[in-house]
Amino acid sequence: MLKNPTPQQIALYASLLIIAVGLLALLVLFLPGWGSPDWMLYLLWTLVAFGFSYLIIVFYLRKYIYRKIKLIYKTIHKHKLTPREKRKSVDLRVNIIDRVEREVTEWADTQAKEIEKYKSWAEYRRKFVGDISHELKTPIFNIQGYLHTLLDGGLYDAEVNQTFLEKAAKNVERLQVIVEDLEAISRLESGELLLEMQTFDIKDLVCEVFEDLEFKAKARNISLEFKDGASQGFKVRADRESIRQVLMNLIHNSIKYGHADGLTKVGFYDMDKYILLEVADNGIGIPKKHLDHVFDRFYRVEKSRSRDKGGSGLGLSIVKHIIEAHKQTINVRSTPNLGSTFGFTLEKARG
């Protein structure tokens, strides 16, 4: 007997068992003294009985199994059976029970993963909505306070109206930054961002970003430089404007959170098929307990100081999504009061 017989083998074994019982009965009946059998007729009867029993067992097994299998498939499959599938017969030569058991197990695993995914997304949505509400509340509350003060008479006070209007405008700009970053991260997470891959010199792009942020750096007397050994440029293949956004965010952050009279350095490292680009500063640094969360949405190491410096709290999350869209990696290492280093890889251009 096989360990996992097919329905066809089950029918065969059952038929043989029936015939064996019948054979035993006939042998008992035709023992000496009970008459002599017609052995040819007996053999013919045995073959006919075997054939009939086999066909009957196969018929009922097929009917029974198909009815049960169809019920299971109706449960685990989302699509409706076509008329052809409904008429399709069960192949009794294969171990259909094992196959169905395997499919049900796979279906159960898939369902468990989907449920876990839905729970994860529900938790993410709840947290995301809470974070957005919290981030929007501050500038809206500030704008409301400034406008009410102006309406209550501050509008006619020359020392108050200009200052409050400027503060209200600053908070409106912050709201605009949050909304634009929310749109950007929505496009990134939905896969709507189409990368325009091209070959360019990464050092030239860093020089352009240095020029764009020159005045912000001078305001804090922070020097923007290349590390030793970064005099050589490297050709990379990436979406130039997306990588510009990454560099703008990282270098701007190094200026915002760097010490006055400090230093921001950019370095390149040849990694065979890839280029590692690092943006390092000697600023306030990030405590170890926060390093695993700096790329999370709306995560702030020091909430009050971060909000005072502006920004949406989505910058580093957008950076991570852009780098991952390039199928590359980004990391950070930092020590409080010594500074931070953000590094990401890009594909080196061929030829």
C-alpha cells in the first residue's frame, strides 16, 4: 500500500479487496463435497465483477471528491468558476487531496499576510493622520492668533501690524512646504514618480547645490567643502533632479543643525559598480536612540528646536524614498556634539 495513494489507486485497492472477499467465499462454497466449479465461468465472473466494482467506485469517488473540491475552491478562490471549469472532471490519477491541501495552506498563508498588511496599513494611516494633524495645527494656530490680534486693533499699530503680518506669512509658507512635501511623498509611495535616468557628473551637481545654499551657509558662517580625495568627479546614472533634491535636503540640514562657524564636507568613494556619496558635518549630532527613526515621516529628534528651524518633517523620508526608487541604499551615523554623516549610493555610469 502506498503512503499517499491517488483516488484511482484507492479504487483499485477497494476493487481488489472486494474480489478477494468474493474469491474466498467461492472457494469455501466449492470445497470438495460441495460440487465442482466451472473454472472458466468463475474466472470470467471474477473479471466482470472486478471491472464493475472498479468503475462504480471510480464514479462515486469522482463525484464525491469533485463536489467537495468545488466547495473548497468556491471558498478559497475569488473568481467565479467558468462553465468549462464546472464541467471539468477530476483527474483521479493525481493525488488531488494533497494538491488541494497545499492550495488551501497557501491560501491561508496569503490571507494571514494580507490581514497583517491591512493591520499595518491601518496603524500607519492612524499614525499618519495624527502626525499630519499635529504638524498642521501649529502653523494654523499661529496664523489664527496673528490675524485675530490684527483684527482686534493691532492692524492700526505700526509697531505690531508689520511684524505680525510677516510672522503670519512665514507660517503660511511653512504650510505650503508641508503640503508640497505631502504631495511628493504621496507620489513616491504610490509609484507615480517616473525617474528620468541620465548620465551626469555628480561633483558638478554638488557644486550647483553649494552655490544654491551659499547664502544660507554664510549666514551661519558654515563652510561648504569637498573632502580630501574628492577632487575627481564621477559619472553616475540617476534622475538628476531627484538627486539634486536629495543633496539639497542633506546639505541644507547640515547647515540648519550644524554649529555656527562649522563645516560641511561632501566626499565620494569608488565602490566598483557604485559611487558612495557622503555628506558630513560637525554639528549637534543625533543621539543613538534616534538613529533608527530619522527617516520616518514627521520624526523629529528635538521637536521644539526642529519646528523653530522650519521644514515639514518629511524631508528625510522623501530622501529615503528617492534613493530607494533608484534601488540604492542610504544610511546615517552620528555622535552627539561631533556631527552626523549621511551616505547613499548611486550606480556608476558605464563606459
